[in-house]
Amino acid sequence: MDLRELLRRLDWVLLLATLGLLTYGVLMVYAATELDVPGDPWHWAFRQLIYAGVGLAVMVVLAVLDYERLRRWQWALYGFALASIALVFVLGPITRGSRRWIPLGFFDFQPSQLAIFVICVAMAAFLVDRLDARDSWRLTLVALGYVLLPAALVFLEPDLGTATVIGVLGLGLLFFFGTDWKHLVAIAAAVIVVAVMVLQVLPMLGLQVLNDYQIDRLTVFMDKSVDPASAGYNVRQAMIAVGSGGFSGRGDLATQTQLAFLPEHHTDFIFAVVGERWGFAGAVGLLVLYALFLWRALRAATLARDMYGSVMAGGIATVFLYQLLVNMGMALGIMPVTGIPLPFLSYGGAAMITNLMLVGLLQSIHIRGSEAFAVRARVALE
Amino acid sequence: MSRRRGRWQHGAGLPTSSPLLGRKDSAFRVQRLGRRDRPVTELPSVGRRVLILAGVAVLVFSVLLFRLWFLQILSGQQYVAAANDNRLRSVKLEARRGLIMDREGKILVTNKPSLVVGIRPMDVPQDDLAGVIVELSSVLRMPPGEVLARALRSMEIPTERLADLVAEVARGSGEATGAVLKAALPSVYVAEEDRADVTAQLSETLSVSEEKVAGWVEKAVHKRTGYAYDLAIIKKGISKRLAIDLRERAPSLPGVEVRKGFERGYPQGTLAAHLLGTVGQITAEQLEEDTWRRRRSGDVIGQGGVEYTYDEWLRGTDGTAKVEVDSLGRPKKTVPGGELPQTGDSLVLTIDQRIQKAAEQALVRALEQAHREDFWSANGGAAVVMDAANGEIIALASYPTFEPGVWSGGISDEEHDKYFTASANKPFFDRAIQASYPAASTFKVVDAIAALESGVITPYTTFPCEGDFTTHGLTWKCWVHPDGHGRLDLTGAIAQSCDVYFYNIGLAFYGRKGTELADWSRRLGLGKKTGIDVPGEIEGLVPTPEWRRERFADSSDPTDVLWKPGNSVNLAIGQGDLGVTPLQMAVTYAAIANGGQIVTPHAGLRVVDASGQTVQELRAPEPRRSGASQQSIKVVQAALRQAAASPVGTSVGVFGGYPVAVCGKTGTGEVFGKDDYAWYASFAPQQPAEGEKQYVVVVLIEEGGHGGSTAAPAARLIYDALFDLQSGDFSGAPTD
């Protein structure tokens, strides 16, 4: 396929939505952090720009590459994901009580983020290779184990947020793989039982699966009267930030952000910065970009050349939707506090590059799908 | 489909190779893949599942949109207010206190700029706080416990953290853990319900006995008013050199700030220190008191003297500044909307600083005289100068004295030693109103009026004095004249201070039962507070049979509860259980001078604003009638004049030939185990001309020996100042 055809088959709407989100993100990181480093307002935004650039380069490579090639490496990729996460426990420095990174000198490599991409690619291949066994309980259970193993490792870092993202990715892949509804319902029931056990029953029996702070954060959105100086503080400040934005935002008067009342303002709570600075209008504009993005991802699932591409595209759409819901919901006080970043907006290289890799995958799926469509059409004509 | 085809044909004039190649390649792959995978189009379930996820996405976006609309559009205003609550903080701007002046307008207390050291505990990295406190305490030469206390003022702090801090500070400074804890606890907030737990935990962690800790925890603050981002004042009034030193050490002292402020200045030094009082931060106990219910922790209030009494006038109105702060409470900028502080009104006192100075010097001179006469223990005294007609205090002196500014910003070790060693003799103790002494012979005027009014004697009743007096098997001597005064009437007995005459009166009162002498004592102003507008006054004591019964109810000797003849006889010469303050004595003598009116002593004259306009006249209650007849008063007046002027009078050596008609009585109080206490109670002139003022002067010298030789000459120095006289050397009359 030559460049011209490649460009023609590219999903331009998806690309524009992605670039729009990236622009929005860099501007927001700038707005959130311009006062954080005295004398260097671009400190964080510039780094975010670099990550976006690197991510876009990787995206282009993946878009051009036929994703079929990744399929051959599925076991190597899966093994790499597990090994790199495990390596964090050995090499990772403890930051705020958890080990999530491997310092590479120029870059802090975060395997759990990369694992999202890798597991998407590997697990979709794993499933599609076993299409004939789709309706068997055995395959569903094995697939669950397949995804829960890396998720559990990430959970032990501990990084509850990313662990749930990996879990949800697995569910999304199963869903688009076409797993029997009965299986899906059983999994949903099991998730609810486990959640209740972990949050309520086991602590009463004296077995703490989660740390106290994790339970506090998970339950804080249910109890709005929590002490403003503790777990509820972040959520309360985020809600004040969003609420005070009003319709058109506070612009340069965004004191919640500028005076640092809003914690994690360029990472987990960046949506609150959007809400405060640009108000309802800005937030809705952002939602429109995301909606566009999700539409194209789901469209790629239907256009895909083959089952493999379709399942991956569906899984990617699921993962993005989940992250949007949890991150924005957290800033709006309707979701638990988990450290899940807002795709393309939250500051952070690992998530940025991973997300753009997923976009590259979507583009690849779109390009191949469109190509196959055309080919089939010609074949049919001939 | 046709659109795609059209494009292909349009496609850049490469109709042969590329699409063909692509097609071949792709056709091959579709075939090849067919074995392993199936095209999406053959799987109808994918479309349905995509629709389902799209539906979920629509739902999620609807929820987010609704929530955004709810927060931003519906409740936006409320959150704007919350954001402003977050960022805007009112900072108290302390008003300057008003000035304090004497009656002539001479400034006694002013405000002077000073440098203040404070610490913002929030800005100190947690691990460094103990180190900062230790270093600060050594730089400021304050006990480390004290610095810790000030840094933690009414802050809520987790118990483990407090224990750690105390332990680290103690370790770092070499101070005992208990001492640091004891100093720190009174300024830490501990909720009432937590006190038992906190005590147990502190005592265990720091291994200090639980009993002790419990006592200290009792003193902890009950109301949380301090916050970690407030600047906690550690010391006020530091020197420039120290400020520079602190700036140089800034790297090792994070969170420590030096800033400009004001503190009380005393242009007259120690003058009238007891009367003026001090200012200082409100204490934990005071915060509980009703008087101070409008004050907050950290407020500076009058801590004694007229600063205390007239605090409401002097303190002014604190202002506020609206400051924008960041999430750590650090001020970023001032925003409009604050209120300027209003300086307090000034207080004009009835004091005349010239007379006050004279009175204080007179005490010093009297003590020097006492030392010359080998009364080496003499080391304290008091003097009262009062307008006899209305109770205005012209001077109120107590020795030893202190620097009134000493408490502002913490007392240093040297100052502490200077003021609290035994030889310092309690300089903060106001002997004019807080100490009670045996009235001794000065009490005889009370005897005289009581006896005259009760009909025990007439002015012409005489008793013989042979140098001693025996009744009920006990003998008392006439202390002044052991050989006997011979037969004396009342005037002679007062003038010559004959004890035997008054023993007879005491015995007569004993015979009449009842409490006539005690009643007259109280009517003349003894045994109860005078009502002066200076805090801390004591009541003194006028003993009665009833008091004896209560006082000795638990005594092992059952006869203690009985009022015996000796009690009456002792009371008659102002000894025994009788206790009076110099100020009470001044009120009694004022009543004799002014014809029997009991005045309320007061030091506040009026309150004036910055331009000197009177805001409020400070009127003391109108004088009350004591009930003594003019006739009795006149007799006593004349006798007192004789005492000072007649050739046999007890203070003739001091006031004989004095240009002003002084009426005065010496007194020599006996205190078990101590040298005699010297009194001189007097007033002058005897008959003030129209428009002329009549002054009462009372001097007491602790362990100064004879009243005539130390107290009376001191009084004369004061009269010299009052009447602009120069009456020569300090000399006394060795009689009493």
C-alpha cells in the first residue's frame, strides 16, 4: 500500500478528534500549571507536548503497520507485559507508598500503562484464535484468568485504578468477542459480589484486602459529609472548581486551580480545571470531542477487516469510555476517587503514549478494514 | 460504493499498478486469513454489541452532562462562594492600644515599634519542626518548652505527634522531657473528651508519671482557635541585631518570620508599674472567663493594673484585611474589602507622675534609712497618695518594682532570675493593695471613733498609764513609753500613742460583748475591698468572734474558737489578727480628713480620643457616710495634728515646724519572726482653704522599724512634692 492510499484510507475524523483532544490537553496542562514552576509557565505543558509528539510518532508507526503482525507476537507481548510489571517490584522506587515506575533515566517507564495496549493486542488474539470455543465456559474462565493475572500484579503495586482499567479492558474484549450473555451476566454478578466482600464483609471479618485509604476513596463519593480535611477534601475542592466555573468559566480568575486548592490539578483532576476555567461550555466541548472519538472507535469495530480488529477496536472503545466515566465522574463527585487519568488530557507520558498507541491501532484497523472492504467490493464485481 | 470507485478512478493517474497490486495482495490475504479468522461482516453479533456499547456511551455522556449542568449552571453561584471562601481569608489587624497619661497629660504608656519573631508551623517541614524550635530557643534565649508552646498555640495536634515533638525538643535541647511537656501543654488544644486518653498516651510515650501529665493536661486549651497557617508569635521586641541574626539563619529556620509590630513603651521606665499593669496575650484560663468572652486566643489584653480595668477603652477595634491565600494558607495578595484598625482611646489617670516619682523615691530613701538604722531586712514598702475629698489616687507606689514591658514577648532567663529569686522579694506583688499588714498604732483613730460613737469614752475620759496593763491575768506593755505616760485624755493618748489608754478601750469593748469595734472598723473602710479600679485588691481582715469560730473550727485547741479578752485588747492597738492594706488605711484617714466620708479610690480620670476630646468621664461612686459624728471626727483630727506637731507628738521630729498642717499617726506593726513594720498614716492640710486640696499620705515600710524614723520622713518627702517644699534631709523621729 502506498502512502497515497494509506492517507486516503486513514480515519481523518478520528485523527482530527485525537489532535483536538491533544491540543485541548496541552492547553489545559498549561492553564493548570502555569504558576506551579516560578519563571517557567511552560514547564509541564512543554513536557506534555513532547510526550504527545512521541506518542504521535508511535501512533503513525502502528497505523501503518498491519496489526495482523502483532498477532504473531501475542505470547511474547503477554509475557513482556507480565515481566515488566513484575520488574517494577524489583526496580521501582516507592513513590507515595506504591511502586509504579521503572526509572529509565530519561523517562519513567510505567509498565502498567503499556500493559493496557499490550493486553488489548494479545488477549484479542488469544480470544479470536479460539473462536470455535466461544460458547464454552472453559474459554471464558481461562480468558478471565488471562486478564486477571496482570491486573492482580498491578493491583499489588498498588495501583487500584489501572488494575480496574485492565480488568475492564478484558471484559470489553470478551464482550466484543461475542461471549455468551450468560457468561457476561455471571461475570457481572461475580464482580458485584467481590466488591461487596472487599469493601464491606471482609473488613468486618478483619481481613483487609484494600488499604484504608483506598476504601475511603472508593466510598467518599457516597458520603458527602465527610470531613473536608481528609479523603473528601480532593473531591470537594474539585466540585467547587467545576461548580464555580459556571457557564463560561472563570478564565484567569480560576483560583481553585491557581491557588492550588485543587489537588492533582494537572493529572487526575484536570477535568475540574477544564470546568473551572472554561465552564460548562468548555466541558461540553470536550465531551463532544470524546464522543466523536468513541464514535470512530466503535465504527472501526464494525468496519474491521476481521474479527481480530473488531474485537480490539471494541475493547479500545470500552477502555476509553470507562476512563472517561471514572475520571470525569470523580471530578464531578459521582464516582470514587481512583487514580485513573483522563485520556489525552491528564499530564503523564506513559498514559499519553499508550493512548496514542491505541489510536494508532484504531487507525490501523480502519485502514485495513477500508482496504478489505474495497477489495471485497472489487472481488464481488469481478 | 460508487463514491469509492469514483475516487479510485480519479486517483492521481496510476490506474494500472497500484490498485491492481493492492487488490492482488489483499485478495490473497483475505483468502489466507479466511482460514484463521472470519471477516466481521460474517458475524452479525458485532453490530449488535457495538450498538449496545454505543447505548452505554450515550448513557454515560448523559449522566456526565446532567451532572455538569447541575454543578455549573444550577449551583454555580454557590460554588463560586465556596471558592471565595477558600481563597479569601480575613486577617486580623491588631489595633494599637490607646496611650495612658497622668492627670497633667504626661505620657506614661505609649506604643513603640518593635520587631516580632513568629513561626508558621505549616511552613515547617514536619521533620524539621523540633530542630527549628530548639534552635530558635537558643537564639532567643527562651526555654524550648516555651517556644514550643507558642508555636503550637491552641492548635490541635495529634497526640503521637505532640509526644514526638516534645521528645525531640527535649533531646535536642537537653531539657527534661517533663519540663518541655509541662510548658507546651497549656497552649495545646485538647478536646475535653480526649483528655484521659491523651494523658495516658503522653505519660506512656514520654515516661512521665500519669499524675503529673494529668495535671498539665488540665491546663490545656479548651477552645480550638489557632491554625497551623497562622503566624504564631514567639517573641516580641527583639533587638535589631537578633533580627539580623535570625535572617542569617533563615535556611535552617524554615517557617520563621521576623516582622514589624508594636509593643507597649514606657517612657517613664518603671514608674507606677504596678498601677499601670502589663499587657500580654490572653491566657487559656482567661479565655474561659466571662470578662473576656469577646476575645480570641492570641489577643493581647491588659494583664493587670489599669491596662486590665480599662482594656475595653484602650484596646480599640481590631481591623481586618482580606487576603487571598493559597491552599496552604500562605498569603498571596491583599484584596480590597478590609477594615482598618482603630486605635484605642487614651486613658487619663488621676496620677500625678511627679508625685508618683516622689513617692517611689521616698520609699527607696526610707529603705536606705532603715538599713542605716540596722533594719537590714527592710526590702519592701508601699505608699498611697490620695485626694481625701474624692478618692482620686495621686500616687500609688509599691517597692520593689519591675519593668512593665518585661512580659511582652516572653521573659528571658536572666529576667526570670532577676524577678523570681528570693532576694528580689516578689516585685510583681502590689504591696499597696495586695498585702495586708497589722495596722498597729495607726488603728488607734478607729478605736477612738468607735469608742466615742459607742459612748465607751468621752473626749475627756482619762486613763492612767504606768507602763503596762494587766487584765484576766495577762499583762501588756505600753510599747512606746515603758515607764508610763501618766494620766492621758484621748487627744494625748493619740498624740503620744499610749497603748495602755487603748488597752482600756479594748477591754471596755470586750466587756460590752458585741462587735462594735469591728463594725466601726468596717464602716471606716477596713476589712473589705475599697473598690479601687485596679485588679487584685484584697479584703484584709477585721477579726470578729464569728470569724474566729469559723477560722478555728478545726483547730485542735478548743479554746481557739473563743473570743477572749486578749483578742479585744490586741485589736485595740491594731495587732493580732487584724490585717489592712495601705490603701484601706488611706481610705480610713481620708474619712477622718474629710469629715467622715468613705471615698472609693480610683486611678482612672477620663477617657479621651486621639484629638484629646473627652469620650467618657470615669466617675467613682459618690463618697458614702461612715456614720461617725462630726464631733468625734474633729476630736480625732485635732489629736492627729497634736501627734505631728505638739512637742510630745510621735512624729513631731518630722513634722514639727512643717509649713503645712500635717495630721498623722505613726505605727509600728509587729509580725512574728520579723522586724517591725513601719507605718505613717496622715493627711494635710488639716483645714483646707476654699479650693485647696487635701491629701492623704500613707506610707508603709516592711521591716523598717519605727514608723516615726522611716515611714514618717518618707511621707514628708511626699508632702514636699505635693506642696512644692524643700524641707531638708531625710531624718526621722525615734519615737512611737
